[in-house]
Amino acid sequence: MHHLLRAKDVRLAPAYEGNSKLFSRCSLVDGAAGSVHMGLGLCALKAGGRIDTHVQAFEESFYVLEGEPVLIIERSAYPLVPGACGLVPVGVPHAWLGPKDGTAKWIDMLAPQPRVNGKPDDTFFLGPPEKFESGQLDIRDPRSRHLFRMQESDIDVDKLKAGSRADAPTVSASMSTALLAYSGIALKMLVDQRLDAQLSSMFMVEYQPGGVAHPHDHPLEESYVILSGEVEAVADDKRYTLRAGDVFWTGVGCIHAFYNTSKGRVRWLETQSPQLPPRYGYRFSRDWEYLKEKLAATSSTKRSKK
């Protein structure tokens, strides 16, 4: 099963009415799309707006697309900028404030999927934010347990070939902050267990021209929000051209593939829920087709010897 939402069909509408001001959201992936694990949305908050303090029975990861919203979490207010991302753990009180001017937009990823249609409540509002201290998003500070910011250099393979200075304004290099590069693909983890995510993950993907992910499936759901460029996507034997603003989703067992047949790079924000298991998270069709041929050849050889 898969789902495609074109950019032209994304419609923001007022959300959390009565508990927010100048806030709107569009649900990109939910139960109506076939998902059972995730609630993915595009959020917009105008200057002077807010989302009241609330707690929820699901974890929320986010990635800021534009503008500078303020996240209030653990009694600290963090001004965010494009590229900022992070996690609000289950049951942690938090609120949002609009930017000083203009409109801020971000992607939110909610897991497990929020309840709807009269099921037991899973979001509880506590009123407008009151007491909080001003903070700063300092990703070098070891106390920044739930927040991060991706910079362009984080996903540029060439720039990562050289060592960074001890005082460089980035997180100290380690396996958890590494860039994964393969088959013309660069993958940068944003929100995972490093930020205390337990139920989902979020990462940035960039394909070079000619980059390809051959047909495969997973024991989990994936969503893809195309940010720039275009890519050919195949799911359940159907082929699509995805462009900036389009949203794609594949369910458990959906065989899918991606091919960058363009002359430029393509980049998207990807989420997974549940998280990828330590083993058997990817099942590539060509590997099992190879085994089938190998077993058939072995069987044929045994029969010929009889």
C-alpha cells in the first residue's frame, strides 16, 4: 500500500482551535492514507500566534522549513531557525510561539498515530504558556538532549573529508553524527535514539544525479516530503515523478524504489515508524531473486547427477 499527496492539494486549516492562535496544519499522512503508525503534518504559525502548553501520549519530532518559531519545552524557550529539528518526548509539556514576523512552517511527525473519531483523548492542553526562561539552541552543549540543527555542510560529502576544528560550531564527530553515503545517496540522521526518540525516526536524504535505491520493502512505514529537485518513485508497480512539495508514503511490505534520472540533486525529508530494527530492516528484491536463481541452479545440478 502507498499514498501520494501532490503539493497543489496540500491545504492548511485552523488546528487546535480554542487552544491556539493563528496556527494551522495540514495532515499529510494519517489513517485516511492507510497509515497505522504515523501522523505526519505540515504546520504553520504566524507572528503573534501560539499553541498553548500541552502534553500528549505520543512523541513528536519536527523539522523547521522556514521562519523562526519558538519552542517552549522543559520551561525554556528556544528560538529555532530553518534546519532546526528535535523531539518532544511522550508526556513532556511544551508550547509553540510564532516568529517575530512572517510565518514559520515546520513538518511534525507524531508516533504512535494520534487518536481520532471519539477515541480516548491523547492530547491535553494546560493553557497559554506562562513561566519560561529564554534559551538558545546550542547544539554543542551536551545538555541539548532533544534538539539539533542540520547545516548544509552536514550532508556534503566533500566538506566532511577534512577534519573539523576543536572549536567548530557543530556537534563533535561520532558514529551517531556521521553521514551515510552509498549508491549516489547521502543520508543524514536528524531525530533518532540519540535525541531520545523511541517510536520513530527522521532523517534527510539527498540523491546525486544517477542515484538509485533498487526495489525493496520494510517491516515499517515511511514518509517522504520532497524539498527540492525531482525523483522517479516506484511503489506497488506504479511509477510517479515526485517534485518539491509532494508527499509520498509507503506502508509495511510495499515494494518501492527511487531513481534520480534528472541532471540535478533531489532532497527530501524522510520519516520511519516504527524505528528500523537492528537487522532485516531492508528486504531488497534483487537479493532474493538472486537466491532463487542460485537455489534453482543447485537443484538442477543435483538432478543432472542422478
